[in-house]
Amino acid sequence: MPRPPATFATARLLGRVPRVEDAPAVFTAYASDPAVTRFLSWPAYDRVPPLTAFLRECVAHWEKGAGHLAWLLCLKGTDTPIGSIGVNLDDAGKAMFGYVLAKKFWGHGMAAEALTFLADWSLAQPGIHRAWAFCDVENPASVRVMEKAGMVREGVLRRWHTCPSLGPEPRDCVVCAKVR
Ligand SMILES: CC(C)(COP(=O)(O)OP(=O)(O)OC[C@H]1O[C@@H](n2cnc3c(N)ncnc32)[C@H](O)[C@@H]1OP(=O)(O)O)[C@@H](O)C(=O)NCCC(=O)NCCS
């Protein structure tokens, strides 16, 4: 599998590999906000140390070049995280993305900007033929992000993903993909 770039730039954003020391800033910007984590696979953090541990795992994934590879998103010209986007590359040529932004930055097309760049990067790699993502059926803003990144809605994965903030039951998700 190709190795994704450690940094990337779009018109307004810089994506960079997380550092353990980012934990307090990530906590304040978005990871402690239940409005942000509502549809995510993790509940809002109530303390910084578990987030530090998570970022340590992220760094380890980058060192190994395997697993979920996450970037922190910063406004260009700054080093302060305002969100994150990540990818899982599998051996069958599929790149699966996930993304999150601090609430203050919602509604400006920034998640789509980052996803567009990375989906296109992935499909430019010889071994990758499918860039995809899914989101909860009740998260239409995220469906739009996928569509604006050129992904096409393929259907609903029933009982696919559990959002701990919404309870223990697996929920239905919209799946979108861009392929070549
Ligand atoms: C989902 C999320 C990433 C969207 O990012 P964003 O940068 O604010 O997205 P955009 O600025 O492109 O705006 C979202 C689009 O959805 C549309 N939208 C927003 N709320 C909507 C709603 N309730 N119904 C229909 N469309 C909606 C907006 O109109 C916009 O579309 P447009 O550009 O065609 O007008 C952001 O809200 C977020 O971080 N949410 C919390 C984490 C999350 O849910 N991540 C996704 C997990 S799969």
C-alpha cells in the first residue's frame, strides 16, 4: 500500500501528523464537545490524558505506516488543530475516510476541502481504486461533505455503526464512494 503524505495543504488548510502535545488543544477545540462527537465512534472526552493516549496511538500508526492514519487540520499559517481527517487503507485497494471539525468551523466547506484532496490523492495511487466513507443516516451534513468530495451515494448500510453518544445499538449509515 502507498504511504500517505505526512503533511498536505489545500486552499485554506494544512493537514499534519498529530503530536502527543496536541492533546490539550484538540480537547479544547473539538474532542470535548458532545455536539461534535454525536455521530462519532467515540464519546466526548472529559479529560485530556485519555486523548493524549489516543494521540500516542496515532503517532505509532504513522511510525508503522499502518492502521488508521490521522492528520490534524489547522488553518493555513497556524499550528492549532481545528479538526481531523483520517484514512484506513486496506490490502484490497480501498481507502476509507473519517473526518471531524470543531463546531466553530462548520458550514464553510472545510471538511469537503480536506476530503476532496485526500480522496483524489488516494485514487491517484496505482493500488487504490475506491475512496469511500460512511455516516449516520441522521447526519446529512456529512453526506453532503462526501458528495462535495466527488463521492456518489451508494446506499444504506443497515445496522453498520454504533455511536456511543446515541446508545449501544448499531445504526444505519449512508455509504458514499468515488471509484476509478
Ligand atoms: C459533518 C461535518 C464534518 C461537516 O463539515 P463542514 O465543513 O461543516 O461541511 P460543509 O461546510 O461542507 O457543510 C455541510 C453541507 O451540508 C449541508 N447541511 C448541513 N446541515 C444539513 C442538514 N441538516 N440537512 C441537509 N444538509 C445539511 C450544508 O448546507 C452544506 O452543503 P452545501 O455546501 O451544499 O450548502 C461537521 O459538521 C462535523 O465535524 N460534524 C461532527 C463530526 C461528524 O459528524 N463527522 C462526520 C462523521 S461521518
